[in-house]
Amino acid sequence: MKAIFVDEPLHIRIAEVERPSIGEKEVLIRIISAGICGSDVGIYYGTNSLVTYPRLIGHEYGGEVVEVGSAVKSLKAGDLVSVDPVRACGHCYACTHGRHNVCSTLEVTGVHRDGGFAEYVAAEEQYCYPLEMPDFPKEYLCLVEPYSIGVQVNHRGRVSKEDHVLIMGSGPIGLCIMQAAKYRGAKVTMTDLVDSRLERAKDMGADEVFNAGTDGYLDQALATTQDGQGFTVVIDTICSTWSFPLALDMACPAGRVVTLGLINKPSEVAQVSITKKELDVIGSRLSNSRFPEVLECFKNGAFTPQKLCTHRISYRDVEKAICEIKEHPENVCKIIICFDN
Ligand code: MN
Ligand code: ZN
């Protein structure tokens, strides 16, 4: 079968490897499609601080079950599934407190162990979530994972209908967070430097958008909040050294700030900016078994993966696509690579 490896930064390789064999609790999945994530772009360019090389990349993937192990009960050949990439130990503090997505020995498929940019993947039954919607376009199965990030962020930020949420950045993850926040009834404002991204954000449900390249956009955005006091929840999807202090500034007293960054460079933050407003600063990583909630929202139409995905390409063009995401973010949102052609 074909599989996509990053051997080291800037070296991608489409290799012919042996199809994985399955254990008794595992299923073999013929991959239909896989999503390219910003973190995959980081793996390619050498800016992802968590990855180990060489790596069969990809953590957003889904496909059709073609073989089941002898102990598998809930799945059968022909089922369409998306696969949660989080692998946890089950017995550390985090795991025993319902937080296995930050397990002390956490591994993620496509980052710390082999992932889903391949024609076939073996996965344990417990990580596979079946799609029970006959009419749903099956190539969007791979987008359950990015939407699970959006759901997780909303859980962590305790977003409710009382909130006015600011999402800094309107890339794919910002859009997933936005639709999850809208589903919870919140009002959502988004920012970005790229107008086409802001237009997509509006089209997908954002209430207000501001171009961060416009003079005075921060004051204009603040003016839309209650008494101009700031946003009740601020979510930083820019994940840069400068964006974190800005997120703290944009939150109202008693508000919450959610971070998603994996950057390992320090931001300059005065403690008073957190203490004075008694802000909750909350990290959000991967997702804590949020796949069922996402599939529910695919079903009820709250999430629109068909609007998130702008490009469908053959796996042969993966390197070109990664470079396009990096160099021309204005032209693309979510790119999915297909293995069935
Ligand atoms: Mn991702
Ligand atoms: Zn653990």
C-alpha cells in the first residue's frame, strides 16, 4: 500500500509499504480521505516541537472497515468510521480524572506513532466512531477530528448562550470552534488578516468579523461587547508570542481565555493583566472523546464540513498542498487528500 512519510523536515516520501496486520481488538480500515492540518504543515517544515521523525503522518482520517479482529464486537466490514488519534495510558492522574487527552505519556497517531496518510490503517475498535448517516458524503469523515478540537475548546471555555466569544484567527480550527460555539447559542466575533477567510467565517455562521489589518479594528471589536468591557471568552487560534497577551487584553473582567498553541517560545505577560480581571486562562489540547458530539452535529446540520473543505486532492499531490497552505493561506481552507483514486 502507499503511505506518506516525512523522513525529516522538508523531506516527504510516498512509500510502498506492507499493509498493516490487525490484532484481535483491531479493525483494518481502507482510508477514504485524510485532512491536512496546520500541525502536519509544521511537521513538514520542522516547526512542530512534538513530532519525532521519520513519521507516517496524518491524524485526521476516516474510511471503510474491511477486516475485523476476532474480539471486535461493535464494528463490521463495510462500516464507515472516523478514527480518534489520541492514545493514552489509562492509569495516570489525567487518565483517571477524565482527561486522557493530556495523558502523561500521551501519543497521537501521525505525530508520535504512525498515522493515517496511508491506504490502510489498523485501529483498535474503541477509537473508531461509525458514521450512521447513509447520505453523508463519506470523504468528510476525516473532518470529525478537527471539529472535535472545536467542541473541546468550547467545553474548556465553558461557552454558553450568555457568552460573546472572540475567536482570533479564522483558519479551519477557528471555524470549527465558531460553529461549536454557535451551536451552544453564543454570539461569535472573529478576526483574520485575510478577507476571503472572514467571508467564509460569515458564511459559516460568525456574527461579526473584523480584518486585523484595519486600523482601529480592536477598538471597533471591543465596542460591540457589553459596555465595551471585552469578550466573555477569548480563544487564541493564532498561537503566536504576541497573540496571547492580546487575548488577555480583549477579555472582560471575570472572562476566560483559551489557548491552543504548541509554541515553545515565551510571551511577555504581566501578572496584573490576569489578576486584575480575575481571568481564567485555560489550555485546550486535542479532544477528550468528543467524536460522538461532532457526529451528532454533522447529523443535525450545526456543523458544515462541506464548507470547511475547499480542496480535494489525490494523495500524490500532498507536498504541493502542504506548501500551498503555508504560502497561500488566502487560497485554501481545509484540504483533504483522497486515497480512492
Ligand atoms: Mn488537526
Ligand atoms: Zn495516562
